[in-house]
Amino acid sequence: MKKFYPENTLIHTQENKNALLSAASIKEAYYSGKIIECRATVCDNEHNLYVDLGPMKGFIPRDEGAIGIDDGSVRDIAIISRVNKPVLCKITDFTVNEKGETVAILSRKKVQQEYMRDYVSTLTPGCIIDATVTHMEPFGVFADIGAGISALMPIDSISVSRIPHPSARFSAGDKIKAVVKSIDDKGRITLSYKELLGTWEENAALFKAGETVPGIVRSVERYGIFVELKPNLAGLAEYVPGVMPGQHASVYIKNLIPERMKIKLIIVDSFEAPYPNEPVTYYHKGDFIDRWVYSPASSEKIIETVFSDYRLTEDAI
């Protein structure tokens, strides 16, 4: 089965290195229609992109830099921002420059068109896919889901525990799993992440009353302080003066109450620390999820995501 990848996935593979080993192997990639990945080195003043193929120079004309550049629906920043980064492309022709050197002409747009036709068009809400974080805004994360094709993950879909900014959870370049949440009538994809990070019970099973554990202060309110224990699990501590959002903390677990999805905490200490984020644990191992229920069976409040509801919405459109 053919695989489809975000950019910066193939460039260091042996297969890609072999394709760029010599002028002969580059020409073979052209004749076979092979997708290759190479680093963009320069974007000129007309927004044509130059790439490093190793034994040969490469050139991506502006209109071949991305879907939508030619009709103006995509801004040229989509090309400019690729400088010094890997790009997926296909060789479409060869030319000879003024120095008598053979130069490969390439297209990134053709790879995107192939991905849209053979991959993105087959996705439905509930599909679990590979993605790479490209950049973040206060409202969410943009991720490459294949060949530079972008999808949005809203901030409230990142985790159950609320965060002030996506940078609290991700860094540009992070390779992640994500769930397709919805697809609008223009083919734009919205992603979600929290459904892969475990239910309340799965996360709470890692803790016991009487333990003192690490956490991150996420919110300070008059009635208490919310401390994140895991991305999908937070508890409420009594108010303590001087505690600030973003601080690390050591917290004592007073009680876990599944029927109310509550964890009662006492802050032992809070402090600034440059600790990195913990490695991500994905609780769902398959490639599709239809329904996710966060809340325990004993809870009166139900928190769930039903991806078939989003499919029905799209069918209605």
C-alpha cells in the first residue's frame, strides 16, 4: 500500500539518498515518476525555489511551488517559508543553464495534487493520521498532513487540560498522530488530538491518593488552582498566594472522585523550572476511532467525541 508523508520525512531515508546519489539516479527518478525530497536553498525575487539535489542543481518554478499559487488562493509565503527546509517534489524536465550545467526542473504542486487525489480525498472523520507541526497561533496548531498540505488543530482539541497557547504542548517540527475531526465542503481538514491521550480513568489510574506528584499550574482562580497532572488530566488545589500559571509544582493528592471526574490536590511547592514536556503516550493504537468517551461510566456528566456525527454533518452539506 502506498504511503503518504508530511515533508521532512523522506529526506534522510536510504531510498531517497539513493535517488539523489548521481546524475544517472536523478534521471532514473524522473523516468519512473518517483517522489523525492530535497532541501530548498534559495527563493529568488520572483519566488522561484532552488533546491539542492546533490550532484545536480534543481529549480521549482513559482507556479509549481504549491497548489493555489497560480490562482492566488494560496499566498507566496507558502513558497518563501520553505527555504532551508525539505520539500517533496517530482522531476518534470531538465534544462541547461548559462554555465552549461544540467538543471532539474521540479514540481512540488504535482506531489500535492497526487496526495490530494489519492490520500486526502479518502480521509473521513475518525481517521488517525501522521502529521508534522509547522507553526502555531494562539487559536491552534497548523500541521502538515502530507507534502505540505496544511490542516488546523484548534486549541480546544489539543487536550482536555486547558493550555494558554499551543506552544505549551508542541514545538514546530514535532511529528505527531492526530485524528481527522471534520472536513468542510472546500476540503479543509480540522484535526483533533485529545482523543488519543487517554480517558479520565486511563490517566487517573497512574495516580493514588496519598501520593505527592509533579504537575504544571495551568490556571489560578479565586476558588482554587488547576494543576495539570497529564495532558488529559487536571486536579483542583486550594488557593495559595504567589502561585502563577506556567509554574511547575509538587502536589499532594487528597482524593480521586471518578463519579465527579475530580481530583483534589494540595500544592506543596511551586517554582519555575525549564523542564521539557514529557514524551507523548498514545492510548489508541489503531488507525481509526469512531467514538471516544472521556468520562467514567460512574459519572453523570458525559464527555465524548462521536466522529460519525461529523461525517453526518458533512453528508448533509
